[in-house]
Amino acid sequence: MKYLRYLVIVLAFLLILPQVVLGSAIEREYEQAREIGAIIGYNHGLVYDHIPTLNEVIAIYEMYFSNKDSVHRNYFIEGYYEGFEKTYKKSDSAPIAVEPVEYADVLGFTLGEIYGIRDCEDGKKYNPRSALPSDNTIIVNYKLGNLSYEDRISFLKTFKESFEKGYREGYIRVNFNSFKISYDGGLADGEYFGSLLGEMNGIKDFLNGLNNNYKRNMPSDKKIEADYSLDDVDKNYREGFISGFKEAYEESYNESYYNAKTEDNKKPYENGYANGKESGLEQGQFLATEDFSKNMENDWRRHYPSTSEIIRDYNLILQNTAYRNSFISGFIEGLYQGYNDEFERLYSQFVANKSVIETIPLSGGEIKSADGGFTLKVDKGTYYNPVTVKLEAQIDTPFNGLIKASEIYKVSIINKSGELDNEKHIELVFEYYGGNNGGIYKKIEDKWIYIPSIIEDGYIKAFVKPDSIKENGSTYGVFVDKNYEVLLDVRSHWAKDEIIAYQRRGIVSGYSDRTFRPDKEITWGEFLLILNRVYKWIDSSNPSIKDVMQYALDKGYIENTYSNIINAPITYREVESVMRKIFNSDSFQWYNVSAKMLYEKQYKCKSYYSKDNNMTRAEAIYMLYIINEWRY
């Protein structure tokens, strides 16, 4: 098998090699090519006595596809070899003990599925009989010449019946919605879904000791309309769907009940159904957890597997028809039950843990979320009267490429007097065991904004101003930013919190050597670029310095032209002048910033000696941080 693995590795490399950006539609087409390749390879592995060469697989590909690019072909080939390896009779192991007649239904079904997919994609009408290969083609392709006459006839009969079922499933699954246009289309769809449900219920009723009665669980017309979203489709399609569904349901129910009742089939049916249901339950629970975590609607049908997918995923080709069919029925029921039960459990758990409400007295206190993962602490004297605090768990929302590392909580504080001491801080504490690229973020409109965070053993915390918690509540969570890089020269700097905050918000960045050079004098060009990002002057992700300075010149924020000042350092006096023009007020005083800097950071800037001294990069960041943090 080394040769086969080598081919897969080479083909994987060929898929990576083309430097193309794929749109979602093209990506789906390529993945579908891989899937079809896997189906064909899986079937060929059952009957081939050698590993096909690359040229042989290309010839097989060209039987099914034309006018496709090389990437599409390579996806097919890679899928082919992956599928082939699963069933190929390796020379160093015992052969797969399945007679050709036994897997005729699988081969016919999967080939029909491929042709159904192909015809629907090519815009051809639904016509399984036209797509069915001739008897001679089937005999040659599946090497039936060595079978007895009776076995060959039996194989062909089973193959053709299964081919039509597979064709119907493949055709419908390519684009189910666009097929809802006619009575015939509805009839085909209804037959497909009715047959699946009838088979499942027939086997289940027999195994539960119930008598043969297809009407017992036959869904009503209204139930069919609701379950298969037929309210808004064409009337003719809806009528065809319901008619086809009920007729196929009855036929499939009776057939599966009878087959299960046959004494020779009883044990395989029992075992297959039980094993299938157990596997379906596990898969359903996993998919429900994934969907719930992504804030997706409760809908198990988005994960409805094709028959051939279940056969391949659980290698059911090794089992007889009775076991295989009952496994598939049990799997679908288990998937349905496991998904819905787990989704409801997660939702109930979410509701139970959703909110906690407590009153914090004048002396201060703390409140924990229902799940214990988040704590809010209020210092004494922060509020001048008792306040009511509500912590409410939130359903996940998009995270701007960040990795979620905690539950999300909305904090609401009801302060009747409206008065508070904003020199105090409220402490937010989350349970956390990650690295230093984690941080506490606040949701502002549709974006998550980093707030300065402190990581300790088992916790991460942040201090926020009381007035930063908005009247209608503020939402917080812990996220990991895998793109965050530590700036080596700010870790012990007096302005590290403000610099890191602006770095993680995408307002500033370091040099290529992973330094920020906080004590370096800031130039006019650098200062105006930061102002542009803070105040969003130009609606562009990466405007040039020249464009930003021209904007500032047009607004009257600066007086000198671009070329005269771009690389010149800016003084405290000049910064004060620019900020007054931006705020359209003379109330801005650099002295207030420098006094706060001295009081909070114990750092004395050079403006105390002369406002004509040059400002540093750290001082500019600190100033903009403290005068704009109220916005967050």
C-alpha cells in the first residue's frame, strides 16, 4: 500500500500548488469532485485486483466529467484513492468476505447517486433510466463474467433497482430548492423522503413488537408540509411531494417490516438497528453541540446524511443487506433523537444559567455568574446608594477572528440616583488558564474591543470605570488573539497597558524587531495616522500618510503642508493646539493629561520644563487612551 499512500501525498501537493483564491461555489464544486471520486474509488476497491495507475484514474475521471480544470480533476483523483484504499483487498490481509451479489445494491446506489449529481449539475432533466448503463457495461465494469448465470441476473436486477434510488438521491441533493418547480419534481422528492422514513418506521415497529400497520406513524399532510418546508413552494410541487411521500412511505414500510420479520434477518436487523442508533445518537449529540456553540438554528436536517455516506463512514459494505439497511434506519433515528435531545439540553442549561440578579450595598461586594466562571467586584463607595447588578449569559456572536475562551456575559447596573465615583474601578474577573495572548474584550456595536487585562494563576481580570458600563448594559468576554505579538520593550513600561490596548485594537503596531520604542519622539506623520485610526477620519483600512495629512489640512487641524512636517517631531504645545481644533474647544489642556500621568503613573513628562519639548510615542498613546476611553 506504500504506492497508494505515495500517490495520495503527491496529489495533495498538487492541490496545494495552484495559488488560486477559491470562491465558495468553486470550493463546493471541488469538494464534490473529491466526494464523487471517493464513492467511485470505494466501489472499485471491492472488485479491482490491482491499484489503478494515475493514467487509469484520469481515464475514469474523464468518463464522468468534461470541460473541468486540473484542480477539479486532482480533487477527484485524491478522493478516488482515499475511497479505494478503504475497500481494496490488500495482498497481505484476508480478502473482504462479501459476495458480488451481496453488494450489488451498494454499487448500484452509489453509481446512481453519481449520475444523479452529474445530470442535475449539467441542467439535464430527471431521467434515471436514460443514465443507467447497459447490462454489458455493468458486467464488464464490475467483472461479473465469472459469476453463474443466476448470480449475474440477480446482481443486475438489484443493481438497477438501487441505481434508480441512488440517482434520485443524488439529483435531489445537488440543489433541493431549485428543484421545487413541478408536480414531477415534487413526486420524486416525496418518494425519496417517504421511502427513508417508511423504512425506518417499519424496522422500528417490528423490533418493538408492534403489528404491521404503516398508518400508525404515517405523518399527516400538514405534518409533511411543516417538516419539509412546503409552505412557500409551488402548489403543484407540494401536491406531488405529498403524493409521492405517502405512496413511497407505505411501500417502504411494508417492505422493511416484512424483511425484518424473516427469521434469517431478525438477528441482523436487531443488531444493525441497535448499532446504527447508537452511532447516530453520538453523531447527533456532537452536531447539536457544534451548532449550538455557533448560535445556529435547531435543525437536524442540515446534517441529513446520504445513504452512501453512512455506508462508507461505517464500512457497511462488510455487512449483509439486512444489517446494512437496519443500521442506516437506526442511524437516522439516532441522529434525529440525539441532535434534538442534546440541543434542547444545551438550551435548557443555557436558560438555567442565563442570569443572576443581586443587590450590592454601599459597602461594596461581588456577584458571580450562575456557572461560576465570571465575577464582578464593586469597591465600597463606588456608588452612593445600593445598586442592583444583573449578570446575563449571552448567546455567542461573531468574534472578529478571535478565539473564544469564556462564556459571554452582559453586565447591567441599575443605579437609581445616577451618581457615582468615577475615580473608583469595577473589577471584572474571569476563570482563565491560557497564555498571554488572552484578554478581556468588550463588545462595542458589532466589534470586540480589548481592554487592559491582568493574567494571574487561573484568572484574568480587568478594571473598568463605573460609567463605562452603559445604561442598557455592557457585554464582556475572554478571547485569545493568536496574531498578538508581545512588544519586547513595553512589558515594564509605565504606559504598557495603554500601548498594548491600542496595539490589540489595531490602532498602533510595533517595528519589525518586535519593539515599540515608546520613549522615541513621535513625528507629525505618526501622530496624525494614530488620530485617523482613533477618530476614523478616512473610511479606509490603510490610508497613506499623505492622504491623512491632507484631510487634517482641509479640516484646519494643521497649517503646514505635508512635505514640511511629515517627519518632524511634534511638541506638547503643537499637540494641544491640534486637539483643541479637533474638539473645537479651548478647554483641552495638556497640563491635565500630564498631571494625571504624574498622579497615576508616577511619570513626569518634559512638558513640566517646557511645552516646546517634543512628545514621545508613549505619551501620545496615553493621552488618546484616557480622553477617549469613555467611548468604550
